[in-house]
Amino acid sequence: MRIITVCDYDGNVVALMSMPHDGFRPSLPGLPPGQQEVEIDVPDLTEDMNDEDRHSRLHELATRYRVDVGRKGFTAR
């Protein structure tokens, strides 16, 4: 799956969206100052997961990790 995150300049995840690899990639115009959009790859998050597992994994990504905005990848806190 493809994950689009909105994060602040410190890498804290403010919002995220998931979509299939071949799905439409939404544009997020007009983000507030101090926030940016970053696409990340999360190999263990797949389209064939049930909704509860996928939601749990997305929640974990948003609350336990932050985006390394210099390299555009996830780094543990």
C-alpha cells in the first residue's frame, strides 16, 4: 500500500491516508504553514489485510513513529 502522511517539520504525523499501489494519489493543496505531505512505503501493510488490522497498523504508525523529513522515511521515536 501507499501511505501519504501530513507531518510537521519535526516529523510528527498529523494525518495519514492509505491507498492501493495503483490507486489514485490525492493532492493535498493548502496545507497549513509548517506542515508537509510525504509519501512513505510500509511493506507490511497490505491490501489483503482485514479492516481492523489495517486500521490498527495505521494508528500505530501515526502514534508511535515520526517521519524523518530529511530522508522521507520512517524512524522510530
